Amino acid sequence: MSGPELVVFSLLGLAGVGSAVAVVSGKDLFRSTLFFGSFLLSVAGLYFTLEASFVGIMQIFVYVGGVVVMILFGIMLTQQEGARLNASLERRLTVAGPVALLAGILIAAIMTTSFKTVREVPGVDIATLGKLFTNDYVLPFEIVSVLLLAALVGAVVVAKEREK
Amino acid sequence: MNVDFTAGSLLVPAAWGLGFVLFSALNVMFLVWMERKVSADIQSRWGPMVRGYHGSMQLLADMVKLLIKEDILPAAADKKMFALAPFLVFIPALLALLVLPIGPGLIARDMGVGLVYYLAVPSLASIGIFVAGWSSGNKYSTLGGMRSAAQLISYEIPRSLSVLGVVMLAGTLSMMGIVNAQKSLWFIIPQILGFLVYYIASIAEVGRTPFDLPEGESELVNGYFTEYSGMRFSFFMMGEYVALLVACLMGAVLFLGGWRGPFGLLPQLGPVWLLLKAYALVYVAMVVRWTLPRYRIDQLLEISWKVLLPISLINVALTAAIVFVGGEWLRGLLG
């Protein structure tokens, strides 16, 4: 990665980390969700700088347009406006402890693993991607489809039962 | 990616950006005037007649009025988010112009996945609508925001499926490639079902009557922008009109041959043809708005899930079958 690219990459990374911190440190659930959205957008930006534009757009499509909106719906249906999150210190520590431990293990694992690194991978165009999906990787692709279908049917069943 | 920070290379994106903003501003002015005139025509009135030729300067007067209005921040509002929301609604609509093919070889960014970009980015406006509704601190705003987002999401599915047929026929997701594939036959003819679903779903996504429940004044005062006034309000209005124009421009690109004239007439007029086609679609949307009454929320969702979705799925299956069986013949037909 050359100088200017590195600048863009670092800026996006900083934005991502900054929003991630804002997500967990905020007291307003709604704002936290919006910061989560901006975190996801910066990750999408990182994908763009790595020439994976399809993955980047899918990130925006699925995560920002889908997941974040879903969470916002959840907040609107369950929370009071202006409600603040106040967990006790004790409760925070019980959550923070295991999370810190897990993060430590992950970081240690990442640092010690010798990943096969490739200097530069040319961007894959979407036609190649599509062909791979429908030929070499057709079985995983179909399994994922079945999983999604099951989730869809499950959602309908859950919604139906509640009506009785 | 090759980011180039020399002055010349930054000039081009800056020029595109400025062009998009100017284009949107000018078109919004024209669209508001057109809306007034079309509504007046349907209701056997004259519409604005005093300022300028047939009231064409009316919007300038309105803009001045909006600019000098007091900027009201409701006491119960979350001030920062309240101020942010209009931009979150306006910017995604503007960003869609990035992949709009304006003329032969004339496009800001011909992405290989341009169509997916167009489906993904403008729908982010729903987050802005959420923010507006939530931060206003008003129950009507919150309800309107939720309705609007629910509507956007449920109509996104048939809209995304409706353009799949176009992708299958064109064999590409690049917007330029889709226009190029319509050299001899506009996709509206083989994809009439897809076009109808796209058009109806687009009108619903933009939130215009008969799908304007998010701002149904008899139930919700004015929906998610009830608390907004002055310039902040006009940003929402501008966002709505830009979204309408973008939906129609993209409809023209996907189904009406983009910048190609009918029967290859006057190819040098490229962008003019595109605008004419888009405005024809806008005109129909306006006539629909001033003719049909508003749907109920259950009807609205039923149209999406029980009518548009099955039709678009049938269209996908039909197109796939045609492409599979008669691929060669089709390629000959499309040139």
C-alpha cells in the first residue's frame, strides 16, 4: 500500500475504531446503534480500498440497510424515548471481564499465527464471483439458502403463534 | 485502488460532486413547480401564475421565505440528532447519482456492481427517517418514522427483484453495460412486468401518494417531519424530490434505454433523451399522486407482499427460462 492509500486506509480505520468505542461507551441505545452504523460504513470503506467493491456494497446493503434498521426497529418498539442505559458497576465488570479475556486470547492468537500473506491480490470481478458461487461453491451456497429459508419460515411461525 | 492526491485528480470528483448538487437543486425547483402545475391541471385550476412566466419563479419566493423563517428546535428533541437527520435523508438520494450513466461514456463512476450500489445506497435514507422521527420527541413523528421505514424495507424487496430480469438480459450489473445492452430493444418490452413492479415500488419507496402513509396528515399530523420547519424542512422536501427524480432516471436507464433516442434517433442528444424519459415517468407519478386516494397501512403491506413480490418472482423465473432456452435467439434480438 502506497502513501496516499495508507492515509485513506488509516482514516477509515480510525473512524471505525472511534465509532466502535462510541457504540460501547454511549448511554443512549439509539445513538449507539447509529455509531454502529457508522462503524459498519467505515468497514465497507476499508473493503473498497482493498478492491473488494462487491463485498463493500453488500456490507452496506445487508448490515447498514438491514441489520442496523432492524435494531432501530427493535429500539423503537421496546424503548422509551430519552431512556438511558444505566447498568451497575458490578454488572458492567461481570460483562467486561470475560470480554477482555476473550479479546486478549483473540489478539494473542492473531499475533502468534503465521498467516499466509499475499502482497497484492487483484480485485475479483462480480462475474467470476457469480460463476464460483454457481459452480465450485454451489453446495455451501445452497446450504446457506436453505438456512435462510428455515429462518424465514421460523419467523413466520413465531409471528403466527403470537396472534392466538 | 489508486488514490491520487494531485490537484488535477481531485478536481474531477469535485466537479462531479458540484455538478450533482447543482443538478439536484435546479431539478427540485423545476419539479416543485411542475407538481403545482400538474395538481392544478388535474383540479381544473391555474396553479401559481403571478411570479415569473406562469409562476415559474414561485419557488424562488418560497425559498426566500423558508430561509428567513425562525429555526425552531423542539424542547423535547434530541438536538444534535434532530439537526443531523435532514442530511441523512438527503445525502443517500444524492449519492445514487454517482452510478447514473448520463451519456455515451459519461458517468461519474462505472462500477462493475453499479446496480447493486443503486439498490443499496438510496435506501439508507430510511435510517435518516428513523433518526428524524425518534429525535423529534413527538409521538406522531416516531410513528411516522416507523411507518416510513417499514414501508421502505418492504418495498425494497420487490424493487430489488424486479431489476433481476434486466440483469439477466443484459448480463451485467454495470449501469453503462445495461444501457449498452438496450441498443436495439428497450428492456421495457421484454421486461414489462419488471418495469411495472419497479415503478410502483419506487413510488412507494419515495413515499408519494397513494403510498404517503408516513405523512398521512389525517392520522399523523405530518409524520416524521412534523417538528421540522424552515430550511430543515426544505431539506426533507428536497430529499423527497431528488429521490423521485433519481428513481425515474434509473427507471429510464434500466428499462427505457437510458440516453438512447427512440429508434436510434438523434444520438447526439444523449442526456436530453435521458431527462425527457425520466420526466415522462415523473409526470405519470405526479398524475397518480393527484388522482388516487391514500392506501391503508394493511393494504400497503399487502400490495408489497402479496402482489408485487409474487409478480417479480414470476418475472425472474420467466426471464431465467427464456434466457436458458433461447439465449442465442435473444442475443441476436438484443444485438
